[in-house]
Amino acid sequence: MENLVELSSKKKVEVIEYLRGFAAFYVVIHHFLGFTELKNNVPEIFHFPFRFGQEIVLLFFLMSGFVIYTANQKIENKFFLDYLKKRIIRIYPTFILTLILSIIILKINNEYLKQADFLDLLGNIFMLQDTGNKPGAIVYPFLQNYPLWSLSYEWWFYMLFFPICYYIDKYSMKNRIANIYVILIISASSWMVYLLFPNHLLLILSHLVIWWAGVDIARLYFSGKEISNKALLPIYMSLGIMTLLSLIPLLNAQSAGATLNVNDFPFIDFRHFASAIILVFIGNAIYNLKSFNLEKFIKPFGYLAPISYALYCVHFPIILLKIPIVTNVFAVFLIKIFLILIISYFFEIII
């Protein structure tokens, strides 16, 4: 009989696929409710469930770590150039097409590229973008396509995955806990240096522990060992330490009388680490709660899974598209949803 690891190479973990589709759907609706006329035309009761866009991005980070482990369980037998080629093919075609789409929509809206946009474009191509109001930010997401900030983090997580696994990890279960704490040391030291010398790459390294939690959960899953709170304790401890460290600039800002925004530094990073703990805990609780079939509720979102990456990339430029000939808010919403689905399918499936 095939063991779980061998079976995983033939069949994806379906619930992760469903979650990918759900997360992409959630982010799209989150931004429609926050950045379009729907904000003022939809009852407040419908807004609250879709206020957790940042938390869903953290879910993407966890799933990304899980999936990259699933696809590269025997990395010691692979070459970095082969790994890099696969990552480029997976990430860049849709990403570049999205940048082109943003320029086309800018022209349709009768707007023009500014000098700063060219620097942003170059920085985005090299995956250096991040949202504003963060010390050490290099460039912003190109033409206000704000969701692209997370691609910068994920790309560099991918680049770190191979050397960490090849030189440090070797996928040995007996070293699993030690390896988690190695990642914690990297993230914690990067965060402390970042507070002194703000730099975007240090901020990415400080978030590596969140992504690696997904890698570690996948390792537990495919080893056939029990995924319990006890087994996940090193993850909880690592994320908990990062949450405490993220309080340092938050408390300093508060004591200085600064106005805090949950979507800006320094609150946003505290929110990231704290949310990661909650997501891992809830995910594990649902996984071990046999009476609750999560798969049944999110299975319909599996239809969006094959285009989930493109949905995430292209939806915001479409949101920014001006359609002056249509005045009804809900009609505009339906038109844009149709365009998002068609373009996403074209980018990710056809091309």
C-alpha cells in the first residue's frame, strides 16, 4: 500500500485547494466593499464578515508554505536552477500580464504614468514592493495594485526555502523542532535589526516564521504523525515570541501619543503575528473536530482554485477601472466580477 507521502505526489490535499479558492474570493469581495461605491450602498451587516483581508493574506502565507513543502518533499535530490525555473514559470507570467493590464486600465481611465511609477514598476519586477507607511519601504505596488504587496514576501520566502531545506533542514523529522527555532532566530533577529535600521528585506525575513509554520504543518501531515496542539507547540511559541516583539514599536508609538491605524505600521505587524497564531489554532481545531466537515462548506470554492492566483493579482486593477456609461452600482459590480473571472481564466489557464 502506498504511504501518505507517495500518495501526496499524485493527489493534492483537496481542502487546501478549496481554501485557496475561498481565500481569493474573500479578498476580491473585501476590496469591492472597501474601495468601490458598494462601501456606501451595502448594509453594514454585510461588511463585517469581510473586514479581515489581512488575516486572509496570512492564510495565504500558511497555505503557501504547506503547498511548497508538498511539491518539494525531496529537495535534496533537486537543483536550485530547476526549482527557480518552476517558481518563475508559476509566478511571473501572470504577474507581468497583471502589470501590463494595470497600464492598459490607466490609459482607459485617461490617466498617465508618472515618473515615480517607473521606479515602482522596476521594483515590482524585482519583487521589492510593499504597502506604504512602513519604514524602509523601497517601492509601492505598481499603479496602486495594493494586493501585490504580499507577492514580494512570498517570492522571497520561495527563494529562502531551497537553501534552508538543503543546507539546514534536510527534512529530518528528528531535527524538526530545532529547525523551527532556527527560523525563529532568523525572524526575531531580523525584526530587532529592522527596528533599528528599517529595510524591506529585513521585514520579509521577520515574517518568514509565519510562512514556515505552513511548511512545518505540512511536514507533520505527510509524516503521518498526529497534528495536535502539543505537536504544534513550537509553532505557537515562535509566533507568540514574534507577537511580543512586535509590541515594542506599537507600545513606543502609543506612549508617544501617535495615532494608531490597524492597517499601518506598527499595528499591522502585530496584527500579522497575532493573526497567524489564531489561524493555526483554529485550523488545527477544525482539523481535529471530526463532527465538523469544513470541506463540505468550502468545496464550491474549489472551482476558483485553478485561477485563484490570477484572481488575487488582477482584481484590483479591474476595481479601479472606470465605467462611466453604467451608473448602477450593482451593475458595475457584476460587470467587473465578470471581467475579473474572464481575465483571470485567460491569464492563468489559457496563457
